[in-house]
Amino acid sequence: MPEPGSKAYDKKRAKLRKKAEDQGVPDQHANEDANEALQEDPAWRSRGPRTERGRGPKGERPEGDG
């Protein structure tokens, strides 16, 4: 699924923002509302690091995390 920062996420956020603006919501609030709505949806949440490097230094990882 798309994640924050991806092109698909940005396109979806822009559509939600435009829809809110058309309903009379001020620009800044429309952007914040669209971003919050996408972050609450499990399909659009970040899945976390996908590489060894993304999990941080080996010595600082929680027990059992590699």
C-alpha cells in the first residue's frame, strides 16, 4: 500500500484536500484534515523500516530484533 511521502499518497491527499476546500474549509485546515484522514486509515499507514539499516544500529535494537 502507498505510504506517506509516496506519489500515490500525495495524489490521494490532494484529492481529499480539494474536496474539503470545495466544501468551504480554509486551505490550511483542509490540508491538515486530509493528512489526518489518510494517517488514520490502516491502508495508508507506514509499514516501518524495510531494511536492516532502517532498523538502526545492531547494538541499539531491542532484544530479539536481529
